[in-house]
Amino acid sequence: MEDVAIVGAGQSVFARSCGESIRELCFEAYKEALEGLDITGNDIDASVVCSAPEYDKQRSPSGLISEYLELTPKPTFYVETVCSSSSTGLRVAWSLIKAGLHKTVAVIGFQKMSELSSRDAAERMGRGGDIIWESPFGITMPAGYAMYARAHMARYGTTEEHLAKVRVKNSHYGVANPKANYRKELSLEDILNSEMITSPLKKFDCCANADGSSCIILAGGDVAKSITKKPIWVVGLGAATDTMSMAGRKSLTGLQCAQEAAKQAYEMAGVKPQDIDVAEVHDCFTVSELLAYEDLGFAKPGEGAGLLEDKETYVEGKIPVNVDGGLLSKGHPIGATGGSQIRTIVRQLRGEATEAQVKDAEIGLVHNIGGVGQYGNVTILRR
Ligand SMILES: CC(C)(COP(=O)(O)OP(=O)(O)OC[C@H]1O[C@@H](n2cnc3c(N)ncnc32)[C@H](O)[C@@H]1OP(=O)(O)O)[C@@H](O)C(=O)NCCC(=O)NCCS
């Protein structure tokens, strides 16, 4: 079976409100993904469209986007695992190529969240959890992650300052990212003094809703080499699902879906956590990045905060994480997020991340979570 590579990667600017229709928004990412490739849209023989439903009126968006990007009559599919939809889309595209059904597949993720108020979006996202036993009682996304934060604090002595230091780092790198929504450096005090959302998470511990799109183009081995001089190989894939209800979780100090997905991806790639040169992790909240350090094996359980204290997750550190500003700076247009994380790692491995390039990066990892730890996806890429 031939190997599969990423040949093109693009994203739109992530913004609070894009002022465009979803089809125009998707075109922005698609256009960037095709830049510099020896192909046109005619060579793409399938597409996988990824988003969470119910944020805009359009139903069955894959047909609409396929038409606008002139991909008809090639088949298109719709994939959803809430915030990790486009990483799941990448897994589907990889499988289609491996199965020999298609040669070149575009994974298009998008979300236009500005049609809803923050309050309505929170209610909608909460319904991504158990709608009988949990979301009606207030388990929104921030509330769910706040429970993880409290459990981590109780067990390991993690503090609000530790959480805030995640945003200090990510806001620092967000300044240089032209595609990010928030490009202002924040101090520890700014974060600790921001409005309380759900204790212990304050406003700047949270990512913000956004409009945005991403596009990743994959192709099988020989085709990939004929399309680009810099193919980035998909060498490890992991995916797992945890209980929908938080009450069913074995532990609240780590995400089991991430731990399981990481194990699968490392095994498939034949690498260990210490082999990873650069990572993008799902920092929907500051605590989520700390949990990721531990779930991915970058730190032992309870020792994630130490990586930040020692600046090991900065560009010059042992394992640079979210040096594009992360979701905390970029914004989190849920269906587009995984593709944006993958684009960042592709640029790092190609040596094109001029804003914050990790020297000689060869192996990169993407950790993308759906819901409050319901769906875990880990992808390992190699130059
Ligand atoms: C944190 C949160 C509750 C704040 O919502 P809110 O209080 O209704 O705030 P609004 O959306 O009305 O925005 C008010 C202002 O705060 C800013 N803001 C909102 N969230 C922000 C954030 N996370 N970081 C920085 N600024 C933020 C907005 O840009 C806006 O600024 P402006 O007045 O200069 O335009 C909301 O952003 C949220 O729910 N985030 C989490 C999203 C989520 O759960 N995603 C899925 C995760 S898996």
C-alpha cells in the first residue's frame, strides 16, 4: 500500500465575524492550499467537508461547497466529530487513498459561528455532550473543562498561575500570526484579572468563537511527489472515543481519548514522545494544553506545568507547543480547527514558519479533541 502525504495546506484568517458566506470562507483556505502546486482543482478526485451542524442555516454543506469550489461531479462526504472534525476528515481522506478509491483528496473544514451569540453558541456546544443527564444542568464546554482543571488542582497542586502561563506563551506567539484573531501579548496579571467565566477559568483562559476555514490536500506517494517538492508524510494516526457523559469518565485529570489516540499514533509512526520536534495541541482552554502535555507523554502526570515554568514548550525549548498562538490566540472555528493545526505543522516541517520556526523540525504532532474529551485525534507528520 502506498504512503500518503499532505501536498497542500491552507486556512482563512480566523475572525470574530468574517462577513462572508460559508462557501466564500472555504474558498479562502482552498486557494491557499493549492498555491504552488502542479495541479488544479480538476485533479482533486474527492472531498471531505468537516464542520459541526447547526451554526448556520445551510444543511448538507458538502454539496454546496463542492459546487462552489468546482469539484463536482467528484464525490464529496460530510464528517463531524465536533471540534476535531477536520482531523477526522484527514483520517477519512487517508483511508480513501490507502483503499485505492481516490488519488488526491481535499479535506475542507469550516465553521461560521458569528451567526449565533456567545450564549447561544455555548448552549449549542453543550449539546455536543449528553443532552438528558448533563448539558441541561449546565455542563457547557467551559464548565466541563473547569471540572478537569479543579480535579487537576486538587490532585497535583496545579494553580491558576500555571494555567495563565499557557496563555502568556500562546498570546506571545499569537502576535506574529497574521491569521490569528487575537494578536495582543497578555501578561500574567491581564489573564488572572480577566472576568471569571466558570471557576477557575477566566475569560483569557478560554478560546473565543470564530469564523474560519481550513483546507488540507492529500495524495498517494508517487502522485504526491509529482505535485510538490515538499510532501509531508502522514506517518501516524490515532483516534479514540470516550463516554459522552462526564460522569462516565474514569478520571478527570487527563483525557483518556487523547491518551489512547496518542498511543496508537506513536505506535504506527514508530516514534516516542521525545522524538517529536514540534506540536500543536488543542488548547481550547488553558487547562487543556496542560492536560495535553501529560496525555501525550511530554511530561509525567501532574508535571505538565513544569514544562512551562522551564519554558520547554517555547520555540527554543525541548518540545515547542502551539507556537502559532494556539486556539487561544487564533480563535476556534470548530470544524476548521484541526486543519489549521495541521497547516501549522506542515509549514514547520517545510521550514516555512517564518514567524516562529523550530530549527530543523522533522517530526511534528497534532492533538485535536472533540467536545469535552469525547473524541481524540492524534496525527504524526514527517518531513
Ligand atoms: C469566554 C467566553 C464565554 C466569553 O464570551 P462573552 O463573555 O459572551 O464575550 P463576547 O463574545 O460577548 O465578547 C466580548 C469581548 O471579549 C472578547 N473575548 C471574548 N472571548 C475572548 C477570549 N476567549 N479571549 C480574548 N478575548 C475574548 C471579544 O473579542 C469581545 O471583545 P470586543 O468587545 O473588543 O469586541 C466565550 O468566548 C466562550 O464561550 N469561549 C469558549 C468557546 C468554546 O467553548 N469552544 C469550544 C471549546 S472545546
